[in-house]
Amino acid sequence: SPSLASMDNVYTILISIDDEGRYKWITEFNEFLLEGVDAIMRELHHQQDLGLLPKENDKIKVLLQIDRNAQWHIVAKAVFSIKEAGFPISPVYSP
């Protein structure tokens, strides 16, 4: 299952940004690096095409887990691109 939690038919996707600016897609079972924001978009759409995620972007919530040492422009780029694509996004900072 690609989602962490599927409550009220809303699927939560967890993406992290580390202190070196790398994006990582995290699932219950594994995690994998994504080469930039374009790769995040491709993966979201790919999983929608496969039927693993709903076709309606508003039923997918992206949690962006941000390392407190991550560079702001890298965080902003991800937030902007994911929002722009119509996916709800919630940034959360790792302690």
C-alpha cells in the first residue's frame, strides 16, 4: 500500500527532505530517493495511473517532512510544485 493512512478515503503520502536537500518517498515498507521535484510529480502521477492512488488530487495529502537544516529554497520549490499540481500539502519539521 502506498499510503501511510487511508482515513476518509484520503491517502497520505510522506516525502522527506534531508539536510543535503535530497527528496525521499517514504512508505510503510521502504523508502527511495527521488531526483528532484519533477521526480516527485512523476511518482505521484505514476501511482495514480497504476490505481494505487486516487485520480482526484484532493484525496491525496502530501506530508513533507523537513529536516531543520534543509535549505529553504529546496523546501519552497517542493511545496510550490506540489501545491501547483493541485495536491494538498502539509510541511512538518523533524525535531
